[in-house]
Amino acid sequence: MHSGSSSCMSATLPTVAPDRANAMIADAASSGDGWSRETLVAVVGHRLAEGDRSDLATTNDPSRLVDLMGSVGVLSPETMLRVLRAESVDLDMVVGLIPTVGLAVPDAIRQVHAGWGADRLSVGMELGATVDELRAAGCSPVEMLAASPREELRRLDTREQTWVNVGPTLLEAGYTEAEAVAHLAAHAPTPSTFAAAVEAVVENPWQALALAVPRAQPDDLAALTERFEMSPSDTAAVLAAVGAPLSTAVSVVGIRCDDDREATCEIAQRHFGIGRDEVLARLEGIDPNVVVPIGLAGSPGELAALRHAIGPPDIGSSMSIDSASLREALAALVRQVPGDAEIEMERVT
């Protein structure tokens, strides 16, 4: 069949229009077991020099075959890729030949996926596909989240139901629960969408908060505890149990108490073991354990002079320096620095 039909084609096809020749090869290459290299030679071989025509009929090198098909001048990139599939060229070789074939990246991803059953993301990565090219290639939401979670999550709307669906999709895309929560903390547009998505990822409130605390902001955490129908007191108990930083925990309780400072102080003192003054300080964003140095509006040298005048701290005492010593050191510094230097001094009592 192949030799007889080829002889007939060779005698009749030189006058076939280029687009018809391309369609004939595309159809033949897509016909499954009906493909023969002789068909390729019969339809387009006359467009090559004798030596190249011989190579077209006999070469087992896919790269050479692609070069020859390109030299014919009438075969589209899609048709050439179909020929490679009919020739059973292996996937890795095909992906490497895509630039030579000249097929656009989205089309190549689609055709390789359909013809070789290859994973679209893997092919896209091999071809250096952009997010837009992956999307144009028909990648599913799951595939897109696996490839580019940041870009995909930022494209979503602010409806809670959208984010309820996003949570499980992140897991389906291969992320762990912790990774999914981290992406949601970074990209959910509102506290309510964050809470909705996290609840869809982690059903256990304690586990959800444990994963969210290192990554989410206090308003997100407050929304999450409300989503789980926790009371402010329950919220404080769980935050303490999962080791939330005190400033974060106090802020969350404050939000859950609708900024009622008395209620916040009562709950925080009971669950976090801190005093009222510390609760209020942390509500103001002040960490009472951080020592704020006296401000100097002078040069680094002036600061060094002050440190030298104060001297090393007395580690044996409860305070590193008393008020009288500090006043004396500051006065000594004023006498040492130039007259135009500015030193900010607060009253020391």
C-alpha cells in the first residue's frame, strides 16, 4: 500500500497547493497506525534537493527530520509536531525541538499535553513559559496555583465563597496545610476571606491557629477565631496554648473585645499572666521589655562619649545606673562636646 500509493502521489502532487499539502500531512500524521514516512516524501519531498529528499525518507534523527520539514517550506509547526508524534519521538526530545519547530509556547504545551500525555506544568517549565502562557495553554486553576500561587491569588475577587474554594485547591495543587495557610496570609484580600479559606483548609481550630499565628496579622487571626465561633476568652486560651507572641495575642483579644480595654485587660491578665499596665502598653504597640535609649541629636562620637562617661553597668545591682550617676554623666558630656552640638536631655527624677 505504502509504495504503490507513494508512486501515485509522486506523480500527481507537485501541483498541489501548499496549504493542501500541509493539510494532507497533518491528516495522515493524525490517523494513528496509518502513518508512513513514504507519505511525507510523496507529498513534499519534491520540494527538496535530491540528497535532502533521500534524508527525508531515511533519517532516524528527529533533529534532522525537523530541519528537513522546515526546509520544505509548506508545513506548519503544528503539522511538524504531529509528524514527530506519528514517528513516536520521545517526549524529552520533542520538548527540546519545540524552539526549532517554531511553535508558540501555549500551542506547544497544548499539543504536547494532548499528543504525549505530558503534564502541562512540566512542559511549560521546560519551555520557560510565563504565567500568561500557561493560562493561555489551558492550565487548570489547580495547575496555575501550583505554578504561580502569588499571581493567581492576587487575581481573585473578594467574595468569601471564592476563597472557600481556594483553600482546598491549594492542597490539591500539592501544598501542605502550613504552606497553604502561609499563601493565604500573604494574599487573602480581607480578614474574612483569610478566615474562610483557612477554615476550608484546616477544620481543627487549634491547629488552624497554630499554623496561622506565625504568618497572619492580628485582624486576620481575630477573624479566624470568630469564624470558629470562639469567645474572646476561648481565643485567649488557644493563643496562649499555641504560643502566640504576647503582643499579637493581646492585639487579637483587643479586637475580639471590640476595643473594650477593661474586658481586654481582664481576659489577658487571666490567660497570659501579665499585669494591667503591660496589657495596656501592648495595646499601644509598646513592648515593655524593650529599653528605649536616650536620644542624642549629635554624632556617633558623642554617643560613644556618653557611653564612656557612664561606664560599664554594674551587673550586681538591680539597676545598671542610678539617677544621680546618670545626671552627672550627662553633665560631663555637655562639658566635653562642642558648643554647637545638640543633646536632647529629659528630666531624670
